[in-house]
Amino acid sequence: MAKVTVENRSLVVEVEGFDRLWALRSRLDIPLDHVRGATHDPGIAREPKGIRTGGTHLPGVITAGSFRQDGERVFWDVKNPAGAVVIELADERYARLVVEVDDPRAVVASIERALAPR
């Protein structure tokens, strides 16, 4: 599971618990200018992951770490697909972050609020 927050014009993803071990990563800091949007997508867990380049993939149990799919890098941290949020990025190491959060609707809403023009 991950904790996703917006702090000082950055999107911060903190990988929690043992997921840090499985994902080989504990934190991602992304400038908000590089975040294109976020959606709650429980169905994404059934889609192909691509080639694992670092991390863990046990189908039906956990997908965590870096994967390469269609020439793009994707970061995953999902055990329970019901909490999956997809965050689209531009000009970053990862094209997309797929992370499980406690309250997907609240996370998506907070990201969309932060991205709204002022």
C-alpha cells in the first residue's frame, strides 16, 4: 500500500510497510507539473504488466516494483485491486504509477484539485 499526498507542488508517493521491500522503493517525488492526471481503476490489475525490471510479481497476490510495458516504465504497488489508482506522468522516469491506496476516490480528488488551474 502507498500513501499519496501533494506537498509543496510535488506529488509524494510513500510506499509503506513490507511493500518497500517488494517494490525496491520507498518514496517517489514527482513535480506536479509532470502529473497529467489520476483515475481509480480496479480493473488494471487484470491487464498485462509487461516485463519486470525490478521488484515482485506474484499473480493474484502482489505486483510491486518497476515494469516495462510497450516501451514505457510503469511503477506498481498493488495487492488489492479495489484500491488501485493510476497516476499518469509526463517527462519522468515512469510513464505511469499504479498504486494501492486506502481511499482511492479521495486520492484522485486531491490530485485533480492540485492540478486544477488557479
